[in-house]
Amino acid sequence: MPTLTRRSLLLAGVAGVTAFSLSASARPADPFTLGVASGDPTPDGVVLWTRLAREPLAEDGLGGMPSRPSEVLWQVAHDERFTKIVQQGSTAARPEEGHSVHVELAGLEPGREYFYRFSALGYTSRTGRTRTAPAPGTLEVPLTIAFASCAQFEHGYFTAYRRMAEDQPDLILHLGDYTYEYEAGIHKSPSGIARHVEGPTTVTLAGYRRRQAQYKTDPDLQEAHAAAPWAVVWDDHDIANNWAGLQPDTPQADFARRRAAAFQAYYENMPIRRSPRLYRRLRWGSLATFHMLDTRQYRTDQACGDGLQLCPERLAPERTMLGDEQEAWLFNGLRESTARWDVLGQQVFFSQYDYIPGDVDKFLLDAWDGYAADRDRVVARFADVRNPVVLTGDVHAAWGAEVKQRWDDPSSKTLATELVTTSISAGGDGSEEYEDTPLWMKENPHIKYFNNRRGYALTRFTPGELRTEFRGLDFVTRPDSPVRTKASFAVEDRVPGLHRL
């Protein structure tokens, strides 16, 4: 057997050498069609994930698997040939959880790379690479993350995920809209439909499972999952467009049941721990703490019926994006943090943004502009944080912004930096900018960068600075686009604000 190099493993998607257990007699079809993943690393562990699916697009959402549990073996090793196995065990993939597997590991060494694989029904999965977080108190170990959002299957190919994997980050953050709920052909981009989803708009548990499975069959997405651990949060399209708490965007029967089905399918298909809530913290030694937020489940309904408009109601002090419990959790975490960088991983545009140049002001009410008082409360807490950074998805373009102490005064003190990733594919091929981009930028001087290509952001944290590359693709309506660094920025320790490199 030839030696598996780091690059060949990543790009070729090599599976395990042989099935390390289970008889191969009378084997059914390969159940590992959805790949493998890991997520939420701690200093001594990580979550390992897979989901068995012999027929990923089966209409019942169960992937062609039997209505009984299947035994799944797992192994973790120091090396990609599995000659130095450090942990192994077995678990059951159960039909009531979509035949998914979540192995919550503990007892690993901090700050170390590991390799993992699964075996079931006579087959062995591909090998995944993961890593644990550094030990508490560790400051000098740098961290490179990629962060992404908004992968609309029909709008384009997921080449950005493959390019992300090739950049070999230590951690990948996905900030929402991992899937889109629409049936084929109704959610079009300016570039048209590049490929089609299967099934109707996702409403039932079977529908959400099937949609997740179709996405997971994408080879570029599988590469990104196998390359590094992920930390994920949902946004609207993972459930339904612009939902807020128990309020759907448009009236529909029994939205609570639909939301519950989407929540279950999301857990089944993501490398996350079993928990009653999605918001959580990930610590990378003393270098960085990631406060992963849920800006959908606990928010007040959008003001003035949602949309882009002038709306005095958006300023009401009782309006909340985070809800009381999550807000208190965030503020407590920021107050007690000793990290060099405190990072909010969240979904919707944080900075104020006036979409209409001139005397008329119009704001996007689904974003933090629709919850201005809650945003003010968060910004006030930034004043006592050493290096606050907001990472954002949702808006299908790359942005860089300086978070001001007072939104109505561009000359007021900069308290934090917001970095917004563009979409993986939503919006189609895109462009460098819009015709009226210069007018937008002039109207919003705290916005320092904009680009409308698809892609992701690559960010490196060190004790002295944060450096971000906004990575963009030439096209997504056909496969295999090259990726280019559109712009690079630095944020210095204790000096919030963007410095273009």
C-alpha cells in the first residue's frame, strides 16, 4: 500500500485501507456515501460524525437503511495509516436518529492532530483529519480558521469548500444556511440554476433529512468536512426563510412542528454535541474564545413586517436578537474572558448599514439593524474586552467593518471589528462590486471593504494580530474555479479597526 501523504489524502478522498472489522460477506451497498466529519474540539476531545445512507436520496429520509440499528465501529489514530491507534470503540446508528453517529471523544492529548474512520456493514469510511484545542493557558500556538456561510445547491457548485480544505485550516466555522429549504427552480440567482435539488420544499423530518443528505453527497463539501473540525450554527434557511422564534416569515400551519423537524435533522447531520441549546463556547487555549451565537431561536419577531425600510419600531428597547438568557450568557462570558481574542460567531449583519444614499435611511430589519437596542447593549460590553471580533455570514458578499461606539457618529471610537464572509454559492457567480457600491460606502464610512464574489474568509490569529484574507472564486455555475485572495486586512492587538495589507 503506498504511503498516504497529507495532500493525497485531502484531495483524493482516500478511504480506509480495509474494513477493520465486520464480515464482508453478502455486503449491502456502501453506507458511507455522506462522508465523515468532526467538530467542537476541546483540549481533550472532539465530536466524530457520520451517517449511514446506502441510498442518500430515499424519499423517506432514511437513506435506504433498515428500520433497525446498525453497529458502527470507530477508530482514532495518531497517523493516517492507523498504525498508532489511540482510541476505538463501537456505537449504534439508530433509525430514530436518521442512522447518524455522534462519538463525543474525551481523553485525547491537547493541541494534537488526529485521524479517524468508521466501519459498518463490511465497509470502511474515508479517513478524516481532526485536532484538539490547545491546553488551557496556551497562548503562543497560532490558529488559522476558515469561515463560511450560505451554500445554495442550485446556485452553484461548492468549489469554495474544496479550496477551503486545500488551505488546511485548523478549524472551520460555518455561520448558517448550510442548506436551503426551497424546492427545485423557485429560488433563482442572477446566474440561473446550475444544478437541481431533489424533493419539495423541506417541511417534514424526512424532507430535511433528504435535503441534508443531498448536500452531504457533494464531494467538495465532503473534502472540507474531512480536512478539519467544524463549529456550526444555523441561520434561517436551515429551517425556513427569515423565521424568528416561533414566527415563520409567512403564515403556515404548525410551524412549531416544522421547526422541530428541522432542528432534529440539523443535529443528526452535524458534528455537534447533544445539548438542549445551540449557542456555546469553544476555547483555543488563551489565544481565542469563540462565542457561537443563535440569532434565530430567541429573537423578537422582525419589526414593521420585516424587509428593507425606515422603521422607528426597530429602536424599541425591548426588542431582542439574543433573548434574555443567551444575552446574559454572552455578557458573562465576555466579562470573565481572559482570551487574547474574543470572537462572536454569528449569522446576520451586525454593523449599522444604511442601504439608501442621501437623506432617506432604510435598514435591513432581519439583521441587527432591526434590533438596535440589543446591539447597543452588546457594543457597550465590547468596551471592556481586549480584542472583540464579530464574524458574520448571511449577506452573500464579503465585507469588512469597524464597530463604532456610536452608530450616528462615524468619528466615534472603534470598539471592535466585523468580518463578513461571502456565500459559498448563494447568489451565483457574482461580481467584484455593484454599480452603486461607491455610494453605499460613502454613506457608511465605517464599512471599509466590499466584494461580491463567492468564496470564504481565511483568518489567522496570533497573540499580536489577526490577519484575514477574503478569498473569492471566479465562478460557481460550473465546477473547479480557482480561488484568489481579493483583499487582506490586519487587526492589531488592542487596536480595533481594519488595516489593509
